[in-house]
Amino acid sequence: MTAQLPLWAANLAVFDTETTGIDISEDRIVSATIALLGPGGEVTERYDWLLDPGIEIPEAAMRVHGITTEIARATGISAAVGVQQIVAQLAEMMERGYPVVAYNAPYDLSLLSAEAARHGVSLPAAIAPVIDPLILDKQFDRYRKGKRTLVAVAAHHGVEIGNAHDAGDDAIASGRVLQAIARKYADVIPDDLDALHTSQVRWAAQQAASFQEYMRRVRDPNFVADGAWPLRAG
């Protein structure tokens, strides 16, 4: 074990969204943040969006992130413009050589992919390298009991979240959690970003298979867990 931050974790492009729901094919982005973190977890660049998703924001979603339909319509930019800007900023971060950090990446990236298709925006040919603190936390501390939400995992690693379910605070916390994990497990995490990305593809599939086996055994014999990463299948 070592407290030294690996070089690959020194500068991270962190990404998070708040949405109208959890259906990645039908729900819409309401707010998003992309920020660049330095080696001390400090924010060196930050880009925020509030979108008018073009549909009603359900009360259940509003209770999570606090953004009402009225606020989004009055002060948000059009979804088409916002999605184009988000994709362009994410692509720019990758072109500059920064890995994209997203907690539970298949949710945010798959939803962004669906939004991009909806508005005729082209995604980069490959979204990589991506680092998912959730996958790493499960892989290197797999027997720890308790929830694996960002709030719970951040607390476990001593990372404070300003306002949970705020896209900016969640994105920044995700990057700081990743840096905490990188320090703690520096001796066993691949130190090459491409190798780390590829390893997470395998780990995500293994974790999903294990969860599926558990769920079929104790709850639903037909349960299916999608292990595709960093974009969900279909």
C-alpha cells in the first residue's frame, strides 16, 4: 500500500448528470457538469449545464435533484444545444489526454449516448479511457458490506460531498473518491490507462454475472444484470 497518487490519476475529467429518471433510453438530461481535477482534488476547470429536457420533470426526479419543470423551462438551454455542448466538451477533455471519471459510468454515458442520438449529435468514435470508481471499489474491496452508492462510498473513503445529487458536487466527489482508491490500491491497479479501461470491461462483466447469480438464487430466477461497460448494451 502507498499514499502516493499514481500519475494516471493526477488530472481527471469528471462527469455527472441529473436526469428525469433512470430509463437510459427514454429519460432526459436535466443538468450536467464536466470538471477537471488536479492532483490534490482541486477543481481547475468546470463546465455546468442546465437543460430544458423538453418533457415534464417527474416529481420523484425533482425530489432527488431539486430542479422543477418550471425552473428548467425558464432558465435552461434547449436540450439539443446542451447535449451538443456536453458531447463537445467531453470529447475535448479526451483529446487533451484526460481520462473521463464517472461513477456508475454506464448510466451517465448510456443516457448521454441516447440523448445524442435523439438530437442528431455524433459521439466520439470511442469514449475512452473511462474510469469508474464504483467498479474499482467493488473490485478491490469486494467483501465490504453496505451500500455502494456514491454517498456511501465517498463516506467510506473520507470524501465529502457538498450537495448529493447535484451534478457538480457529485462529479467532483467521484473524482476525489477515485483518487482515494488510486492511492489505496496503487500497487494492484493497472498503471496504464488503456489497460485499466480494458480491465474494467472485464471486471464489470464479472461483477454483473455474480450479482445476476445471486439475484436468481434468492429473488428472481429470470433476473438479468447487464454487465456491459462503459456503455450499456442496447
